Amino acid sequence: MSERVITGEQRSEDQDFEWSLRPRRLEEFVGQEAIKAKLRILVQAARGRDEPIEHILIAGPPGLGKTTLANIMANEMEVGIRTTSGPAIEHQGALASILTNLQDREIFFVDEIHRLSRPVEEALYPAMEDFKFDFVSGKGAGAQTLRLQLPRFTVIGATTRQGMLSAPLRDRFGDLYPLYFYSSDDLFQIVRRSAHLLKVPIDEAGARMIASRARGTPRVANRLLRRVRDYAQVRASGVIDEPVALDALGMLEVDELGLDAIDRRILQTVVEKYDGGPVGLETIAVSVSEAPETVEDVYEPFLIQLGFLARTPRGRVATKLAYSHLGLVKAGSDQPTLF
């Protein structure tokens, strides 16, 4: 079985909750069927040759299962997994320390791999290609370049910003596995599975209500389930049915499309303060008191998928669908603008 070694701050209560619900095997993982089929072949072929699986790059918005899939691959290969993130590897020495302590066929999972520093990234190239690590011993005229032999291992990289990866790093991965937002049916299965693991009484209508407002994201679905469970325990009989789920989600300010208060503030900022745009990301972030990276990685992808926002060279622009959802009429239409 795999050993999970976490680098970074201690997990929060919400993260512990997420870990307890994560599937351990590919057959338990709901959705992303095309990717699962590819990974099954990858695992079977590697195990048949007694080799590590090839290096994998997993891309997609937060909460879709990148870390979960990395841990599943370790379980399927019956090897250990060492977990870190791009910003946590501050220099080449830190990378060398991790790589030289890996075991044969072990998995090295790097979250936010697009945030590796350039020296660390360049040191990783020969490690990924030849299982060797080059370092310089000494200084000045007496400096020597030494090469260490590393065990066979697999790098699994996860990124929310595929476009920020350098071409040389991207080319060293065997394949790219992009994760997409989940369907409501897939999220329904995830909610039912999580409720079963948590021993939370829930009927089909209640589970579908939560799934329909989960933004196409399993992490959000599980988080909403937890909040609705608390509401059902305090304000109802403890059973999650459709009326209880609807009341709880209303209290959480999650609307019928899954938009929360910050999503609506982003849309209102673009529509009401800047006449629908274009407006820059930094300006939007300041207006809603969020970091630009959070707006771009967490909120914007879902708003773009819904067709509420569009990216242009000059900035973000609200669409007619956004005006309609906010109960407004876009300026320039046949009807007067409502504010």
C-alpha cells in the first residue's frame, strides 16, 4: 500500500474531511471515464513489465480530483507516494533530498508544478529522463559537476494553469490528462457515496439537489453535503430530503446554478460598476476582496463555462446570460437597463 508523505502546513479540518471521502481505487472514482480507461492501461502495462508508470501531467481547475488520481495511481501500482508542491521546493538541494530518498517505482507527486522555480525545474529534467541528478560540488576553480544515480520513479504533476508550464517541462511527461467539470449525474453518485461513508441519511431528491448546485466539482459537492448535514441535524430531523437541502443551500446563499455570494459579486462588479466590461482581473479581485489567483483559478472557470464571463485581450466581459441571471437587461437592448 502507498505511503502518503505531506509537505507543507498541517491539513485543515476541511482537508481531513476531503481525505476521508476520497476513493482509493480507479473503480471507486466516479466520472472522467476516458481518463480512467487510459490510466488502467498504463497501470496494467507498467506492472506487466515491472516498470514505473510513465510521467503523468494532470490539468484542471481546483477540486476535480488531481491529487486523488495521483494517490489512486500509487495504490494501483502498490507503491509509495511522496507529495509536495511547486512553491515548497525552494532550491535544488531540496529537490535532491526528495529524489534520493525515493524507493524503486515510487511516485513523486508535485502539486502546482507550474510554480517550480527555473533552477529546480532544470534540475528535474535529467531526473525525469535518465533517473540521474546533477549537482555542483565545491566553488570556483575547484568546482566539480557530479551525477547521482536515482531509483526508477514516476513524476505526477498537477496544474491548474497548463499554459504556464514551460515547453521543455511539458514535453517530459508521457501524456496530459485534462480533467473537466463533472455532470450532475456523476456528482449525484459522489454525493450518495459520501453520504453513505458519513452515515448521513439522504434521499434521492436531496442528493440531486446538492449535486445540481455543486459547480461541477466533487470537492464542492462534498463540502455542501457537510454543511447541509449540519443544517439537517440542527434544524430538521437529521434526514436530508429536498426541502431540507433547499433550505440549507438557501441559507448558504448558493443559487440554482451553484453560484455563491462571491460569484454574484464578481458578476455585479463587471456589470454594475464597469458597464459589463472589459475590466481587468486585478480590478475585479480588489473589488471582491480576493486574490487575483483565487478569482482566476477558483471562480472564473465556472463562470466562463456557464457563459457568464468572456476573456478578451482587454479584460473580462459580462455576457447577456450574466445580465439575465442577475435580473438585469444589457444596455443597448430594446428594453431599458434595470438597476
